[in-house]
Amino acid sequence: MEIENKINQVLDKIRPYLQNDGGNVEFQKYENGVVYVKLTGACTSCPLADHTLESGIETALVSEIPEVIKVVNIE
């Protein structure tokens, strides 16, 4: 549960940037080093969503939480 709290704290830091562009991210679950999220709003149809996921969300989570190795978007 502690890791999930850390994940939500990091996502809370990222969320305003996504919301500025009409999108958002929702934490779904954490399992075996993988964080599952759902991109919502404008992020669902954005051509740069994969880039946002990898370069923004995944980079932030992996750098701040050593247990996290990957982030996957559940569509």
C-alpha cells in the first residue's frame, strides 16, 4: 500500500500539466513493478499520448520510486 501512496503522490505532481491540455491520468493498479494507469480526457485521442506516458509519467515514476520498472496505459 505504501508504494501505491507514493505512486499517487508522483501522479499528483504530473496531473496539473496534463490537465492544462485537457487530459488527466488515473492510477489503476500496481503489480510486479508495473504501474497501470488510464489516460483520460484529451489524452485518450492525443497523438502524443505514448510520448507523454513514456517520457513524462514513466520517467517520473521510475526515477522517484525504485520499485517501479514500467508504466502501462490501460485503454
